[in-house]
Amino acid sequence: MKATIEIIAKKCGVSKATVSYVLNNKKSSLGLSARTIDKVLRVSRELDYRPDLVAVALAEKKNLPLSLMVLTPWLYAQFSDFMAQVNAVMKDYADEYLLKTVYELYEIDDLARILKSPRCAKFDAVLVIGTSDQDNRFLVRSRDDLKNVVLLNRKVPGFPCAGGNDREAAAELAERIIAAGYYEQFIICNNGRPTCCERERIEGFAEALRKNADIEPVFYKLESALPAEAQMMRLLAERDGKRSLYFLTQYYPAAQLNEIAARRGIRVPEEIGIAAYDNHSLLKEFVKPALTTIDPKIREMTLEALRLARCLKDGTKAKGRIIEGTFIPGESAIHI
């Protein structure tokens, strides 16, 4: 019978970890007694122990640096809390994952120009951030050539993904507000070109309204060319004297609406309610009343993406998962 670490451990009366520490001359073995070390070495010689070379190679590979290219359209975005949290995770786990990270900016809908197979091959893994339809279609067409790509905050079949449950979380947020039975009108605000994730949020909120309140929402398109004050005043005019709930797909415009309503003497949440998707890790300390929102767990998403990148490097199966967002009650909307 071939000698294994398990057999040596049983014969010596110690754990497999102890045997591994001794045979691999790890620093952790320095805390073991000389008697234990001698016993493990003697038994391994008697049993003619020979390490599994494949296992050794894999173990050594796991201790090599992880070279990672991060492609994002929001690298220099002034108010991108998403990238701020991604960067914080990369910094916090740089030592644990032995990270060597390179960041690159790409324009939305232009991923095909920068994401080339020979370029990807220079890295252990390529982390792609963003949610545009055109870029997703490119990924679908190219998935056979992009073997080491991990997707963060986007979901495309054929790729290991770390994404959120945007539609379901948005629906839960809507259901909690609907159940309070307070607001007479619901206004869903969307950008001119919503991302895939934003579109899922809009759909989740609208579906909850139709299903739980038999109400058809009012849809309002935010005009990016308008100054913030003028845009939010137009939005506030949509309520037409009714107790209205505004749902926004991003935190920052919701914070703007909150602040402008307060300056105009409009009571939140009594006259208008405000609910938003995302939970800004910095702004939330200054927004009063605190926004009712969804925390998409960006840190957890990023950690999952790092785990997937390490799986690709180690040659193990990289199966992604959905990170479920968490409801944050806040004070900007009446809810149950």
C-alpha cells in the first residue's frame, strides 16, 4: 500500500496538518516538539513515503502570485462608490491572494476592442466590470476564446460570474413600501441608457407594483444634460399633489432628490417617499433622512470574483454565484 500523509498521521498519533508541516518544512512546524518532528520523519522513512507530485505542484501553484487585469468603464468615475469598494477589497486582500493587479479603462460598448485573447493570456485572470448589452453580446460570441475571464456585477452564460439579484431585491424593496399602503402614486426614474442591472431593478419594482397593488407605475426618464436642480424640480412636479414614492436605480440621484426636497420644504417621507438601489459607503453618513435602499454587497461580490480568479489559476472549477442584496430600512420612505 502506498504511504500517504493520512497513514503517517494515524501511525504517529498526530493530525494530517502536523505531518504536512513537518514534511514540507513549513514555518508552522517550529512550534512542534523535537520528539514529534523526529517521529514523523522516522515513520515517513520506514513507510518509504513519496509525495504526490501532482498535489505538490498544485500546492506550489497556489502559493504563486495571482496576476489580475481589471477592466472597468468606471476607473475614473468621480462618484463611483462601486470602484471605491472594489479597490478597497483589492488592497485588503493583496497579501492573502498575492495580487499583482493592473487596472485598465474601457469605454462602455467598446469592450471588444480591448479584450483580446492574446492579451488576456498574459494574466492569470481578467476581471471584467460593467453591464452594457453590446458588451454582453460580444462576450457571448467570444466565450470560447476568453478562458480566463471572470465577470463582476454582470451575468453572461458561459463565464464565472459574481453578480447580484437586482430584480428580486428591487421587488422586495417595492413590496415593503406597497404593504404600508401609504403612497398614492409610484414614479420609477431611469437613466436614458440604463445598464442591464438598472433595467432589472426597474423591472423588479414595476412587477411588484402590478402584482401586489394592481398599480401601473409612472415612468420618468432622467435627462443627464439638465443641471441637477432643474432635473429634480421637474421630477418633483410629477407628483401633482399626490403622496408619491420615487424609486431610483442609483444612490447618488436619490441623494440629490432628498437634499433638494428638503431645501424646498417638501417633507420626506410624508409628502414624498424616496427609495433607491445601492448603498453608498461614504455618502450614506451625510444623507438625511437616511435613504431606504438595497445594499448590493459589493465587497462580497468582489471577494467572490477574487475566489473565482484564483480557481481559474489553480485549474479548479470556477462556478460563480449570486450575492443577494440586503434591504436597508432608512427613513426616506414609509414601509413595513
